[in-house]
Amino acid sequence: MISNQQQLAVDNAIVSRRSIRAFLPTPVAREDIEAILEVSARAPSGTNIQPWKVTVLTGDAKERLSAAILAVYGDKDAAAAHTEEYNYYPRQWVSPFIERRRKVGWDLYALLGLTREDKAGMAAQHGRNYRFFDAPVGLIFTIDRVLEQGSWLDYGMFLQNIMVAARGRGLDTCPQAAFTQFHRIIAEQLSLPSSETVVCGMALGYADVEKIENSLITERASVAQFVRFLE
């Protein structure tokens, strides 16, 4: 039997999860990282395939990857030669998805004082992804190329577990699809086998609550907007 206190603790870990874009330099203990990953690996996966593979980056290893990506990101022509291995977003945007995408983007930029004309400022903010928003821990997630869509669904549940387990320990995260563009650099820097595909990255650490960007709370549709009950 689950108590009301346990229920509230789980619910709070879920609803307090947000994409944090500014972190404190406070280190995260390795035992905490291992505990988060161990409990997260209880995510369901079809026939117990367990498709997840994780590279944990701290210190110099994290800085080397960031520097390698940013060296290319800062060169428009060089960056254009790097493309994603899979489509994270739709090829054709339709309503209501395009409106939601635009709103969250402009809500963030407004907090940061960035206007539509400030292309350099927006590019600089996007580039902060590749520093894991200064989080002390960066995670890179990969999956074997032989696995299909079902395993990617399983992977999403694993990623959610990590973010919720982190919140349960007072930590914050930011899942980052931005890393997929530079999968070739990541593969080289991390000595990944050619059989693996980069799924995404994730920043892990303690939120800097003084940073304005961390005040962003995204809107969610009500249950009535996305659910129907049939009897």
C-alpha cells in the first residue's frame, strides 16, 4: 500500500522536473550518479532488451567534448557539414505543435532579453547546450543501430526515470537533443563504436536558482485537451 506521503513525493519529483539551463559548479558525487542510473535502469523494455548505454562526463573529459563541438559550432560553414542521424522534430510543422514550439522559444528568449533581431545572442544561447549549461556532469546516451523503434520508446522511459530520480535527490537536469547534430565529433571524442547511434545528451547538477532562464515554466495542455474517456 502506497501512502499519501509517498504518492506526493513521486508526484512532486515529476512535476518539479524542468529543463534547467544554468547550473551551479557544485560537484555531484559519483555514488549519486551511479544510484540514479541504477534505479533508472528499472525502466521497462520489450523482452528486457535494456537498450541504453551511457557515457558520464565530468572534469576534463566534459571540457574536451564541449571544446571540440564549440570549435565547429562557432564556424557556420563547418557546422553546416554536421547533420543529425535521425529526425527528432517533424519534417513538416502543423498546429498545435508549431505554436507550442514558437511560444517556448520566445518565452525563453524574452526572459534573457533576446529579440528576434539578435541572431548572435540566440546562437550564443543555443551554444550553451554544448557546455551542458555549465552543469558539473554531462551524460551522452547511445543506442545500438540494430535496434528498432520499440527500443527507442523504451529508451525514453529510461531517460524520464533519470530525470525523476535526479529530482528525488534534489538534482536537476536538461535533456538535450542538440547534441545529435555533432554525433561524429562525439563518436570521435568518446571512442564510440560505429555500431552505436547518439540518442541525446543531458546536463545533470544543481540548478542556479538566481539565473532568470531557470524561472521558465512551460505550459501544459489540460487533460481534457488530450484525453478522451470511452465507456
